[in-house]
Amino acid sequence: MTPRLDTIRECLEGVIPGHIATCDAEGIPNLAYLSQVQFIDNEHVALSYQFFNRTRQNILAHSPVRLMLTSHLTGAQYRLTLAYLRTETAGPLFEQMKAKLAGIASHTGMSEVFRLLGSDVYRILAIEQVPGPTVAPPPPVVNYLTALRRATGRLAGCGNLERLLETALDCLGSEFGISHVMLLMHDEGRGRLYTLASRGYPQSGIGSEIPVGAGVIGICARERIPIRIGFMTSEYGYGRTIRDGVEADGQGDSLETAIPLPGLPEARSQMAVPITAFDRLLGVLYLENVADLNFGYDDEDALVAFAAQLGLAMHHHQEAEELVEDAPGVEGSTPAPAGPPLLVRHFAANDSIFIDDDYLIKGVAGAILWTLLTDFVERRRTGFTNKGLRVDPRIRLPSVSDNLEARLVLLQRRLEERAAGIHLKKTGRGRFSLSVDRPLQLVSG
């Protein structure tokens, strides 16, 4: 029986390098090691183009191409007959291979030598297994179909966005065995991703940001395709504060407003998966582990399917929150808080908020909080709706998709994490209330 490529994908992880055989116009053969083979589908693969060498010359001269692959799990060898189609030098496939090659290069001590020049796409003409002894593969750590079935069932039972986020991270831990994960939302207007939830880290990093296009997370968001690295590479590492990433794209913030991005200082395996719905990027799931090659093709497939279900559920909950009609807020019905005043300072340039001189939040979430606090101080208003916020000109919501409900969850979590004495509580679909523990002194800078 002819093997299918999707059943032997462990051969493509780069643990045992492949061999590529070509010949020149006179029929003189050439054999070379191959750094990387990328699965596209059962009819196509991509090979890394790094050097203009004899192999490259032969391929461009329409040489027949044979590829030898070896499974590091079973010892089985496979011979593939290929036909060259094209070379891609940008885009999702190129970025996938570039990131993976960076890890392979670092692992083999070739970081200064391996540089991806292009992704050569081939059609698979034939696959045959080479006769020889093999061993049984180890049993899988996770049954991915069972994990997906249980996880998607749990997502379907969530009644609001905040519960959905918590359940999603619970599922990644209990069903998929993933201990370190972040969920970042897309701020389309600012070209950023901001951390909304995380698990497995000493600090949650809620509110930390990274530019679209920076590192594994940012490239995943820009290309809307999963990015997976099996070995440690400093080029794609996140063991630093988010300020480094912000400076890298020319939009540096002050140290006082830089929330550190959570992350393992020695992450050897990384994977980022886009969360989309109806052709919109909602966010990114980022996972990491201290072991080499912790995430394989099966993990990638399962988590792409999981992220697709999560994206649809997130879209549903955010849309449902907007359907609630606006109503006048509750005003003047609560006694004034007592105690020393809580100083809240607002800077209009970026809508950053400081509480007693400590940074809290900025951007749209900062504008929302300032509006809520202003109404509380001036009108003793405590009740609000999502729909009312959306049409409030003081908040200046972007014209592009704004993920308002996600920003409210972000704001609520930052307030709770900082124990700021200001509380947001959901009181129903599309409705929430504001309460404070101390009198407020509002200062606009």
C-alpha cells in the first residue's frame, strides 16, 4: 500500500536530515543533505532553498528530483519522487519555514550559515517505503480526536466571553496537556496584540502587548497561519519585556507603561495559532514548552481546529453582547465612598491611566475606564451597557472591528489584578456595573 504523506509527517521534523538527489544535463548525479521539508498537503511539499549550489542549478535545469526521508520514531525510510513547481520568497509558507529553520539552525550550531532564501514547492509524483527493519512507534501522548471532541463540547456550554476564555485555557491544560499558554487579542486599529489571558506563568501579563509581525506571535497574526518552532532560537524568543518588541517597530512606550509579556526564559518549543472568524483575525493562541520538538504536526492540526471553534464562539458572544438596548444608567443611587481619595490620572495622548502614580492600562481600555469614572464622579452613575459605550464619542472607538467585550474583560482583569479599589461587574448580557472603594480624584494630563 502506498504511504500517504500525512501518515509519515514525523519524517519532516528535521530530526534526521533528508537527502535530495538530482543530476545535471550530462546525467552526473548529485546528493546533498536537506535542512527542511515542509508539509503542505498530501500532494505537495516545500523544501528549503538556502544556497545557490549544484542542487539548485540542477533543479532549475529541470532535473528529476528524489528525496529520501527517515522517521526518527520507527527508523522507516521513504523515497519520494518530486517535480519542481515554483519558489516562494514571501508569504505564509515562507514565514513558516523561516521560523522553523531558525530553530534547526540554532540547534545544529549553524545560525550564522542557515538563511532561508526561498521555499521551493514541489508536486509529489510517488512515495515508496524502502525495504528494511523498523520498530513500532511510541504511543501518542494525547488522543487528539478525543481531546477535540471534549474541548469543543465544553466551549459550546459557555454563556459569556469571560467564561469562554477561562474554559479555553482549562481545556488546553486538561485535554491537551499544555501547561504554558497565552491568549492574545487583536487590536486592529493599532496593529497590536494584547494579552487577555494566560496560564502557567508567575505573572499573568494581562495587558502586555506585541506588534503584529514581531516574533512567532506577531508573524502568526500577520500571515494568519500557524507558526511552529521545535528548537530554541533567540531570533524568535520572548524571554524579555515587551518593551523590546515595541521598540523594534518604532513605537516605543515609556518604561512606566510597559507590561512584561509572560513567557518561559528557556522555551525550546513554540507554537502560535491564529484565532479567526469570518475572515477576521480575532487573536492568537501562543504555546511553549521547555522540551525540544514538543509540538508536532498532530498538535498543530488539533490546535488549529480548536482555535477555529474558539474563534466562532468568541464572535458569537461579542455579537450577542451588542444586541442589548442601551438604557439610562443608574445615577445618584449609591452613597459616596469614604476614606482617603484615590488619585486617577489620565493622559489623553494615548489614553493611559495611572492609579496613585502606578500604571494601569492605556488605549481603548483606558478611554473606557476614564469615561466610566467621569460619569461616576459627575453623575454618580454605576450602570452601563456595551451598546452605550459603543456610541459614546468620548471613547473614540476605532472604525475597524473593536472587540469591545474583550476590552472590557481586559479592563476588569487589570483592575482585579492590581487591587485598585475600582471594580467592574457583569450584571447581565451586554450590561455591567461600576463600584469604587474610595473617593476618586480625577486628574487629566
